[in-house]
Amino acid sequence: MVWNQVGRWLPMVLLIGCSGKLNVGDVGVAGAGVAGAGGAGAGSAGAGSAGAGGLTEVMIDPGPGGSAGKNSHGFGGDENVGGSDTGIGGSTAGSGPLPGPGSLGMACIPAITETRAEGTVAKTKVTTASHCDFGLSCGANKRCEVIPDCPKASELCVAHRPLLAESDAGGASGAGGAGGAGGASNFGGSSTGGGPATDPVLPGVGVRDMTASATHLYWVEYGTRDSLGNYQHDGALRAYSLADGKTTTIADKLPGPRKLAITTDQAYATVDGAGIIGTVGKNQLLRLPLAGGTPTVAVDDVVLTALTSSGAAAIWNDHSNWRSATGAAAPVTLTQADWYATGVADDTHLYFFSASNGIARVPLVGGAAQPLVSPNYTFGLRGDSVYGVEPVDGGSVLDKVAKTGGAWQRIRALGDGYVYGLQVVGDRYFFASTDLGNQFGLITFSTGLVTNSDPPTRFAATYQRGQFQPVLFQATATAFFWSDGYAIYKRSLADIL
């Protein structure tokens, strides 16, 4: 999980190079419709379709129950869309130019390489991977299509799509148009328009954290509230198999899960009790067997600022100390911690931010903390090295230092944008970044190899869901996953490289 303190923005996934007007304010979802005088609704909350090359944006408040919708924008003009507490169906008609490359049914936009951060030390060539317009994915035939559910062959697919209430199913097809196929939703629901969704639930606060093992992607969903803000007792821990794409529910009825870490055989999740909004909940750290079973309380009455793991041990920051526990054993204190500090562990040490000492480390068996390098950068671990991303000249540079300490050494320019998170998996680094100058709130995802000097590739993007909400992404050896807080998206690394 990577924290981003950008203001409130749309919770939609955009592929690089999208066009259209973006609203600032409440959380938004969108659909990409086919040409016509009015297509079907997208079959998901608040997603009507766009006509004649238009792009629909429907806004929903991220709080309990949602709020009235705001605006629907076509490329050729704006139209207002009515709202409801549970989402918006229906259709809209836009007007604008004929569809071109990147549009539904048209050829995918090919990859392009360009120089970024000109005139700075962050200058480098950056490759933007092949892609389609907003709400679409490049299919196996190199034509743009509605984002399919995994594991259909496509550059982009939905690994997890939340189920929506029947009232969110979307509207009927418009008359006299070719748009009856409906808009595509980055948020869930059917792409065929009309008809109810199954297993209705009200829109909730969605996916809160994700992590991965060698075999599965894991995540926690906070659960949902009714229109009065009453919690529906449906928080859950789920797993997605990297081998066959099947999703299983490990635990349900969790009382408001927020953070997640996975050990060799256990999941550790923080919960907040999910009381009425504005009241103090019951904060706990739960231990849940990955094989299924009854959760147990690992630590009671605790609020954690960080949660990670190494092997069989869970590791957390409780505002004052870094602590660790294995199974049912009592927690042990590793070292004193700053209130906000985050950390990453390897097999022998925990590496963490320290306000006074930059990045430090402490043995997992306990002992004195060792200062390593200053200043603090967002960082990841690989082999004998710590990799960090240095912000410089409005761009970023990848740095490196030995795990035993020393000084940062610049090894790779990353181009423009400020980096909010870094993961290193095998020989590949992944990072999330935003351009604070042009498209504030747009988070792009990039990757590259630490073993050569090839430029990074930007392959996907999202908008930060809300103020102080995490930007969720998780890299594995074969695929990259990210979430807008609702759905979880996947892109195979073989499609990027």
C-alpha cells in the first residue's frame, strides 16, 4: 500500500493518453459508450453511456449512501445527469467527432517513446505502452474493447468487480442509435446495458489494502453502509489465485478491515469496529488463518500506522514502537518508532523511516537500531541493496545504497512527476507517480529493470480516490494489480514489455 496525500479526485482508472474533461471534487465513475443517439446504461453505479464519441463522467460522493450525480461530459458538450443515493443508471447522448484510434472498436494507440523532464537531472526517455481511451482495453486483435473480466486475453482486465445494487443496473437503450451496447464501467456491473446486477449491495468504501504472496493476491474490503450510514457487517478478506484467476473469500463479516499483511500461513488485518461515522470504534489487529477459520484478536485496542510481514512474523508500528509477533506468541518490541513511520522487511531486518536518522534498520530478532542513509525517500529492497526514489527538479531519480549503510548513489533518471511509492520485485522496479504541474491527482504507474539502463515504461493510471486515501498497487513476478478503491485491475507484464 502506498499513501498519497493529494486532494480528493475521481476513483477511475485511465489508460495513458486518455482525453475528455475531468471534474474535481467527489468520487466519479465513468463509462465509454459506442456511437449512437443514446446507448444503454453501463450496468453499474452511476455509469451511463456516451454517444457519438462522447465520454460520460458521473459523480458519486464517497461517503455513506452516495449523493446526487453531477455532470456528464461528451467531447462535443456537457449534459447534466440526475443522481440518486445508490448510483445512477440511464443513458446520455453526446456529440463530437467520429471515433479514431483508441476508441471502442478502433485500433489501439501504439506505444510511443518521448523525452521527459527536459533540462533537468531527471531527464530521460519514457515509453508509454500501447493503450486505448478511457474505460477501454486493447484486445487480442489490437482493437479497443470494453475492459473484460480476467482472465480474458487483453492488455487490461478486471480481476475483481464489486457487485452492485439492482438500482445501479443502468438504463434502457436509447432509441434510434447504434449505442445499445452500453458504456464500459471501470467500477463494476454489466457492459451490455439494462437488467439488474446480481447479489445487490449498496456502494461502500471498498478495497482498502492489498498485498501478494508467490501464489495469490490478497485484499481487504471495508464493507458497506446503508443510506443512514449503518454498517452492513460485510467486511471481507479475499484472495485471487495468480495461477488460475479464481477468487475465494477467506473471511467475511469482518468489522471494518483497513490494513493487511500476509505471513506464511496467516493474514493479519486491522479493523476499526465500523461504528457510526463520527464515533470511536473498536480498533484491533486480527489474526486470520489463510486456510480459513475463526479470526482471533492478536492485539486489542490498538491503532496501527504501518503493518507488514516477514516469513511467519507480522510486524507493525503502534505509534510508539515497532513490534512483531509470530502465530499466537506474545508480541515483542523491536525498537522505538516515529508516529508516522512505514517499514519494509526482508528475511533478517526491518527497514523503516526515522525522522532523526533517515532510513534505519533493526534485526527481526531484536536489538539496536542501525541508521543507514539519509534523507528519507520512498524505498524498496532487493538483494543487498535499498532502492529509493529521490525527488529532484520536478522529476525523480532512482537511487541505491547498500543495506549495511552508506550514501545514496543516483543510478537512473525516471523523468517528470513526483513518486509516491516504490516496489521492487525480482529485477524489476515499479512506482506510482503524479504530475503536480499539469494533471494534479492523476497517478501513473511505471516499471523498468534495475539490471539495465532502459527507460521506464508508463503502462496504466488511476485517479486518487479521496483525501489521504491510499493509492493501492501490488506488483508480482508476472502481473501488476491496482485498485481505484472499488474494482481491482490487472495487467500482465508480458503485455507491457
